[in-house]
Amino acid sequence: MTPAPDPPAPPPRSPGSPGPPNAPAPKPPRLSHAVFKTFDGLEVDVEGYDSGKGGKHYIDLVARGSGKKADSQAARINARVRGWQYRIPGYRYREIFQALSGLLAPLPHAHRKR
């Protein structure tokens, strides 16, 4: 009796692929976005994501300016933060990326006279 041939080798995986071909795709991080504007024309664009692993939260910053002073401030900020991701605590992340409902007070209920 002859032994059965070995099963064919699985196709090679590309680097960084999530797992076996039939495995579900990894869950993407939850992305958030906020823009902070100052009265002098400076805008700081904050993009954040929750890694979902151990409660790690990260942000990226990009500054823009409209006007001479704001442009120079934006250039200084960008020179300092370009290429960096900042890990921040969860409570800070929730403060930056609050849902609109968390910022608004509920309307008082109108009382009807009967």
C-alpha cells in the first residue's frame, strides 16, 4: 500500500495579511475627526483612532492658518508634530471626540395646559 500524497501547500500570504484566506477581515480602528478653530485664523485638524486593544487611543495633528500670524503658528505646530502619532489617555480622547448629543443640553419639556 502506498502512502497518500501530501496535501498541496497553501498559497503564499502577502506581508501583513490578516490570516488564513477564509478568516474574517480584522476590524478596522474606529476613526474620529475634530477641527479646532481660533479667532485669529488658526485651525488644528485632529484625527484620532481607538485601537480597540487595551484601550489605546492615538491622535494625529495638522495645523492650517489664514492670515500672517496664523500661518506662522501653523508652520511651527506642523514642524513639531509632523510624522508623529500621539497616544493619549481614554478620558482625553472622549473629551476631544464627544458626540454632538454630549455637548447639547436637552430641551425642557413644554407643559400643556389642559
